Amino acid sequence: MGEGRDTEGTTDTQSRRAPAATRPADPPAPSLGLDAAGGLAALRGLLARPLASYYLLLSSAGLLLLIGLTMVFSATSVKDYAEDGDASASLVRQTVFAVIGIVAFWACQRLPARTFRAIARPFLGVAVVLLLILNLLVALEALFRVKSVGPLEANLLWLWFGPVSVQPVEVAKFALVLWGAHVLARKGAALGWWKELATPLFPVVGLLSVLVGYNDLGSMLCLLALVVGMLWAAGVRRRVFAALSAVGLLGVGLLVAAASLGAGSGSRDADNYRLTRLTSFLDPPDPKTCFEEQLEGCYQLVQARYALGHGGWFGVGLGKSTFKWAWLPEAHNDFIFAIIAEELGVVGCTVVLVLFAVLAYTGLRIARRVEDPFRRLAAAGVTAWLVGQAVINIGGVTGLLPLTGVPLPFISDGGSALVVTLAAVGMLASFARAEPDAARALHARPPARWVRLLWAPLPPLPGRRRRPATPPADRGSVPRSRSRREDDQAAARAARRGRTRAGTASERRR
């Protein structure tokens, strides 16, 4: 019986075990090339969805805002606790401005393009008036020691209305985007002529550059960046960009020289800090010499580089920065990217750079897909403004560009900049929903009525696409069509004189 049980067990085991020749072969290992191709195909499929631009914009801007609030708290908590005993004072203030900015985002994404075009000129007028008041108060303080006029008070870049402060340059950036896009879209193909291109755009840009650049050279460069972005989207010829580059370099040189007269510092006795920053960038001194001789213009740059090196690949940990303990000036504002590098390392910096790259791609994608010329130009201007400002800030912190003192969008501490930036992103979101494919998809499957009332209404359906008007071949001061107008009118008059009313009235009616 034992042998029978052993035999049965052996037989069952052999029947359950398949021969090696009849076993199915293992599946082949997946190829890395096929995986990469499948990933690219999946990415193309996601980007081909109608509302891809809208969701890319929301996700990139939202993540940058979240990172900004976190890093503002990390960079200011120690100082706030030491001064006021409240480590979250700056975080609460920045959160309040973030909520106001989200409301501005919500309001701007509900507005159609015609509303933005209607408010462009008044908005530009308000920005110019605010800049004039700011410069007048700064001049009164520098010349006559008058610090305030009634409830108005100026502090170089900020204008105070009692307890409320505003940075007029941020209003000027958004106003120039709206007004410039409106003017360029209205001119259309006439931009091929210098006279049509120059008036009235260049005088207004020159006025804003003087009002802004005298005290804030970095913000003036941001204004020039958004103007260049709009002109590029308008299809202006390359020689225009060459001329603008020459004029821009000349203007920057004059503003650097004007710092000897108190420009940017508010004091005629101050040193030319702009020239010092430029020479420190072109010929950086040794860090030991910088600290021993207390050279101006290199201290912030050297400390920022030390913070970048201290962070390494993965950083020292969130909230564990040592350079924010009064070693790095403006750690919560202009140099907050150095704190990101120290606490989050190369990985954290890469995440921030990737999010700004996604924002740039999304803005250019919206500008390419919308049909309305105003939307295209405004989207290109906002994208050039935000990305250009980020490049100027990060380049100055890392030593790749001269220091100019502009904040990092979405991340640096500052209320006016954050509110205006979120309002501009809200306008981009409105344009993203107005893309032809996005508008058709929203009308095909509209959201609930309460969603449309609380979030955003349906965008207008795209109409029949008009054929773009071909610009005239002659780029001279007089269009070629005018030279042919007299001959055409003469031919038409001759044809009318050659007509005869032949036949009776009944025959003519037939």
C-alpha cells in the first residue's frame, strides 16, 4: 500500500509538471525604445486634448504659487519670530494677497477679449498717473525732504495710500500688455511700415521706460521683454528688433550712468551701485577680497553662490537654511531662489525651472492656437513678461546675469506683484478656453449651469476663419494701392460715361 501511494504521488506530480519542451516561453523583455515611443505617444495624446492648455496653465501656476507660499514661510519665519514673536506673520500676509490674486484670476478668466480691449486705454492711463505720482514724491523727498503729501507717501518703488501700498510698475506691466496688444491688433498688416509701427507704440514705451527705469532698471527690462514678445508674435521684421536692441542698449547705458545722480537710490550722494554691479559681474572679485575690503556689489552675489553650493543635490532640508539668518540680504524676495537651492538642492531648483518651462510652453501654445489677433499678442506679451522676469531673477542669483533686483514671479514675497501676476494668468486662462477646439468641446458637453455661473461662462464658438490679408510688396512710405487708385477711378468714370439708357422703360424693366 505504501508503494501504491508513492506511485500515485509520483504519477500526479509528473502529470502536473509540464515537460520543458511544452512550457510556454517567457515573454521578451520590453525594449527601452518602444517604451520611450509609447511614452511620447501618450504625451502627444494628452497634449492633443481640447483643454490641455487650460489644465497645463492651472497646474503650473498653481504649483508655483504653492511653492512660493512654502518658501516665503521658510525664508521669513526666523526673522518674523525674532522681531515680532510670530513666525507666520509674513506667511499670513502673503496668503491674503494670494487669495486676492485668486479672486483676480477668477474675474479675469470670465472676461471676454472685447472687455480687455475696452479697458486697455483707461488702465494704461491709471498706470502712467501712478508712476508720475511716485516719481514726483520721490523727487520731492530727494530735493526738499518732503516725505508725504497728505495720505500719499513714496518709498522709491512703492506708493502708499495710507495703510495700503502698491507697486505702480506691476500695474504698468499688465497695462502695457493690454494696450500694446490692442494697438498692434488694430493696425494689422500696416505694421510693415515704420510710421504705423512707431506711432503710438514707441512713444508710450519710451515714456514708461523712463518713468520705470530711472528707479528700477530690472522692471524696465521686463517691460522691454514683453514688448519684444508682442512684436515677435505680430510678425515684425528682424531689422526692427535690431534697431530696438541698439536703442535698448543705449537706454540701459544712460540709466546706468544716471545712477550717479541718485537714480535707483533716491540720494545724490550715493555711489553708482548699478555700475558696481555691472563691473562685479564682468570682473568678479575674489570672495576673500570682497569680505575683507567690504566691497559693494559683490556681497549678495557671493553669499548667493555659497547658498547654492551648500544645498548640493538634495538640499539641507526644508526650513533648515542657515543663510536666511541675516547672512543673505533679501532672502525672502529677490534671492529666494538661493534659499530654494540651499534647502531643496538641485532637485528643487529643477522642479521650479521645469514649471516655468511648462508655463512658457503653455503661453506660446495659447498664442499659436487662438484665432483672435488680440488674444495672440496679449498671450505672447504675458508669457514674455513672466518668463523673462524669471530668467532675469534666476540669472542674477546664479551669476549668469548682472543683478537687477526683480522678484521671482509667483514665489518671491510681495503683494502687488502676486496679485497682478495671477490676474494676468487669469487672462491667459480665458484665452485658453477660447481656443477653437476647447470652445467646441465646451459647447459640445457644457458643464452644469451652476458651474458656469460660479467658475466661468462658455467661450464663444469660433467663427469662419478669415483669410489673412497679404501685406503689400512695397514697404515704402506710400502703399502701392494708392498709386493705382487714380487710374482705377478714372476707368470707372469712363465706364459710367459710356453707358447709355437704350430702349423704352418697359424694355429696360425686362
